[in-house]
Amino acid sequence: MIRYVMTMLLLSGLAIAVLGADEADQGKSEQVPSVDTIVEKANIVTYYQGNDGKAKVKMTIINKQGQEREREFIILRKDVEDGGDQNYFVYFQRPADVRRMTYMVHKHAALDKDDDRWLYLPALGLVKRIAAGDKRTSFVGSHFLYEDVSGRSLEQDTHELLDVTDEFFVVKNVPKKPDLVEFAYYNVWIDRKTYLPMKMEYYDKNGKNYRTIEAKKVETIQKFPTPVRSEVVDSKIGGKTIMEYSDVQYDIGLGDIFKERYLRRPPREAIR
């Protein structure tokens, strides 16, 4: 399910704003939508607010020994079609060992077409294509994954409504192709008023929770409630990663900047 995460996140940072529930749902809170309606709304409000967006991100990576590393970058997002294809561009500013590194995604909604992902490594002068099988590997050494950044297709999982509380819809998501992922299923707590995913818990083949992503702080920006601090904890590798968002903007009128040539020469929108 999730194109609605994080990325939250990242990614989905930009892509992670939230829209309030419509008036009909607010006025009829006793009516529970279908699980398909819930996950579709969560996907839209998480990744598709405004036509585009921009944010500065501070990432703090804490290993199991408590040692910290930081990354700072700018993320840009532009929708090709609302609820459909999207483009992402990430430009790293600090520290020196990752400065000028760039990451770009052309996300495709169709299941029969893999996302196109590129990573530019300035120290090597190398543009690397990220294979589909690498989507669930670490994003630049953090506890977030490449897939967390731009999201997971709703069609990749089956969805079951486990519980409805005063605050949340709790949805269980099971991969249709379990051999392609490291988790057996994940549960998501979705705010009933905003449809913002507030927590995601991943479970292994033995039914043990090993990874949790949470929205720790939410602010309203340009009328959209937006997670500005998120955190992932992974008990298998130990430690956690914190993402903090600032200078979040929507509908800034991004041009056609999501091209491979800009990996080496980032557009000015990405560097200031």
C-alpha cells in the first residue's frame, strides 16, 4: 500500500502532505468507508498534494552503538498525473562526502512498468541506474529504503481493515508477491480525519515486528497538514533514522527539470 509512507516521507517529504476528509465523511463519521477507499485516499493525501512541492530535509542516522551521522538535502516532486506518475529529484548538500550527489525517480503507476531510478555519485563521476530489485535497500546508508522515498504501489498488496478506533483506521497489507520483499505484511494506522498514515509496522515471516515508521510531528503548511518530523526504527540492523523537514512549499511551478542531464548539473531549484 504504500505509496503512502514516508517517505512519508520524502520524500514522500514533499510528497507527504495531508488533506482533510471531505464534508460528507466528517458529517457521517459513523459510516466506515471500504478499505479500498481508505487506502486510495491515504495515497492521494500523502503523495499528491498540490501539483508539485519542495522541502529541505535533515536526516540523522543513529546506529546501534548510538553514533550519529547527518545528511542534508533538498527534495523536489512534480506530479505527471494526479494519483498517477510522478517525478522526484533529491540533491545532497551536506556533509562533504555526499555533497552534489543526486537521486532521481520517474515513478510509474502501472504495475507492468518499473520505476526509473538514477543515482549520481560525484566522487566517481558516475551515474548509476538503480535496478527494480534494489528498491528495498538502504537509502544512502539510512534506515529508510529507496522505496520509502517515492512510495509503494497500492496494487502490489492486498488490504484488510483490521480495526476502527476513535482516531484511526488500522489496515493490514500483504504483498501479492512475497518472494520479492523482506516482510510478510505491514500494518498502517491512518488518521480518520485527515487520512494521514501516522504509523507503519513491518512484520517478518515469523510474525515479529522488526521495523516501524512514525510521523512524530505534523504542522499545517499552505492549508495542508504535513509531517515535518518522521522516524524509522529497525531492530534487525539496530538504530534509527530521523527525518526533519523545513521550508516546505507546494505549487511552486516546477519546470521540466527531471532529466538525466540534470543529475550532473542540478537545476537551480534544487540547490537553493
